[in-house]
Amino acid sequence: MNRVPVEKKVLSENDRIAAELRTKFREHGILCLNFISSPGAGKTSLLERTLEGLPREARVAVLTGDIQTDNDAQRVARFGFPVRQITTGGTCHLDARMIERALAEWRLEDLDLLLIENVGNLVCPASYDLGEAAKIVVLSVAEGEDKPLKYPAIFFKSELLVLNKLDLLPFVPFDIAAARENARRVHPGMEILEVSCTSREGLCAWQKWMEKRRAAFREEIAAPAG
Amino acid sequence: MNRVPVEKKVLSENDRIAAELRTKFREHGILCLNFISSPGAGKTSLLERTLEGLPREARVAVLTGDIQTDNDAQRVARFGFPVRQITTGGTCHLDARMIERALAEWRLEDLDLLLIENVGNLVCPASYDLGEAAKIVVLSVAEGEDKPLKYPAIFFKSELLVLNKLDLLPFVPFDIAAARENARRVHPGMEILEVSCTSREGLCAWQKWMEKRRAAFREEIAAPAG
């Protein structure tokens, strides 16, 4: 029983499709962000607050992944931007093929921002490249400050950590300085934002981060390759 | 690229070892419980409160699974019962082989309760039988009442749902009646307990559940096979 070679094969097939997606996204100037967290850390709420803050003419679309239900897509659809639910039917992560299929009916020419909400899982989605420009990990303060040390892969691979549910801080034993230190022990220099999607604290900094990231992406794809 | 047959092979190898473990547990009169939840839902806290409530002479041991760190084993070891950490090194779940190896140095004759804390993941551990008598799913009220619908497998397969962090109820938008209804939609008749490992509310009912479950197990293994 040797599982590793098969997983490698599955992953390299995924990597091939992800690389194609990444090329397409760059050609069309689409910044793709892949949001990853435990179940219930607040990915959907962060997307809601994000879409709410965008102008109506924003060229944004959302893919939301879940094992079952289209609850998240329904929540996100209220803001009037194109949304598609990917129901994995048991699979614990999104893969590049699912993204490729979900995008098939959209005109990429119409987009410049694609937000992907992964399946709620702090482990497996870390291993699957979706062609995104950046992974963003969301951690709720209700989960505990030790999580970066216990689930290092996703904190290492994510460009940004969004510490969410700041409004619960008075009611939970969460040491925010230790959380930041743990994240940077796994990923030195990691960017970290603290927000509450309920009280809306910190959301301006999040909007600014998005604007800066979008500008950096435009510069990056405008630069001559080489 | 066809992944399914390989997963089946891996699973049936796992099922074979799990069946052997289950037989051993029954022969030695060991009730084995497999605790599963998202990261940070409170599995370790529930174990701490459980061990704290047991007499010093209790014949209990704990296996705690994590991708990295032995933080949980350290927390649990304070109560003086045998504890072993299983560090999976990236794998998103415990499997039966890991349990078999971790048990190798313990005398099963000395135990009658084995508590297994799985890796924090609401998805993958549902697929791996560890030879346990029952799975117990822990859901924190900070995670949202929709989780049974979004992650049905683990709620379907668990005998008991422990709704944890009841002390946060005033501060989070969690509809406890809807959570119970969602759990029972996925798993009719599912047992549900509400606890807070912080305020200790509901822990007596949890202790009583454990006592009842242990008694039922003793009766079950004393009955002639047939």
C-alpha cells in the first residue's frame, strides 16, 4: 500500500490546470484570491462585507465551495454580483478542475476580481493550487491562538492572515499577540489584519489591503515578463 | 486519472485494521470514543473537563492527534492519566494504523476507557474508522448553526453532538434550536448535549452521558454474540 505516488499524480494534474488558470487570470487582468479557514471562521461574512464595500459597477465574481448546501452562494448573491456555488459532494477541498468548470460559462473579459471561498477546512485546501494570486487564511479568535503552529501549512502558504471575530475578544481566552507571533513563527513577515465582520472594526484596513493588492497585481502583469 | 479505486483500497485497508482494533477493544472491555470537530471547537477542553471529573484510579488513556505540535498532549497530561500525542505531519485525519502503533506500548489490560482526539477537521476524519465504539462531534456555537447541513457526513456518523462554548451564546448570532433541528435533519434521533467547558454549564449532563454509555458498552460486550 503506497499512497504517495498517486497523491503526487493527482496534485501534478491539479498543478497543470492551476497553472493554466493562472495564465488565463493574468491575461485577463483578473486578481484571484482563495479564502481558506476552518468551518465557521467567517469567510462568507468577510466576503459579504467585501462585496458590500465595492461599487455596483465592480467587475467582481465569487465562487463559493461547500460539501453540501448552497447557503453561502445565497448569502453572497444578495449583493448583485455573479456568484456560483461549487458543491463538492463530500470532497474536503476545491481543486483547479472545479474552478475551471465553474468558470466555463462566465466571460473572463468581464472580470477583474475573482474571490474564491474554499470548503471550510484548515488542512486539505492548503495542498490544492487553484491558480490564485494569493491565498488568504481567516482565523476566528474563538478558535485559539495556537492554530498557526498546529496547522502550519496554510499559514505558511497564505499571504495574509485575517484575524476575525474581534468583537468576541473580551469573551474568549485568546492572546492576540501570541497569535500574531505564532503566525510569524511559521511565516516570517506574514501580513496580518484584525477585523470583526459583525462590529465592522478593521474593515477599512481590509479594504485598503485589497486596493493595494489589486494595484500591485496590475503593476505585476503590466511589467514585461522575464 | 481515476482516484476513487485507490481511495477505496486505502479505506478498506483502514477498515481491516479498525475491525481488528474494535475486536481488541471489546475483548479488553475498553470503550473507545473518537472526538471530531473543526479546529478550535473545544475537543481538548472537553477532554480536560472529562479527565478532571474522573477518579484518580480511573483506567483511562488518551490519544491526541495533531498535524504539528504536542500542545494538546501537554494540556491533557496534567491530569495524570496516560496520554500519547500522534503527530500526523500533514495528514488531515487519524487512521487506524496510527492508533494501532500508538497503542503498541500500552497494556490494554490496564484500560477500560480510551479517548481519541482527532485532528481538527470536520470533513476527512469522518471517513476513517478507528475501531471506536462511537464518534462524538463537537460544534462550537461560534461556528454557526448551519454546520450540520454543510458537513453532513460527520453529523450522520456521530452518536452524539456536543454543542460547546454555550457561554458565548449571548455574543454570537447562533440559533441553538435551528442547530438542533439541522443536526436531526441529517441524523434523526441524534443525541445532543449543550455545554460550556469554560463556565462548566452542562458538564454534569455530559458526565452522566459518559456513565450511561459506559454501562451500555459493558452490557453489550457481556451479551452473548449472535
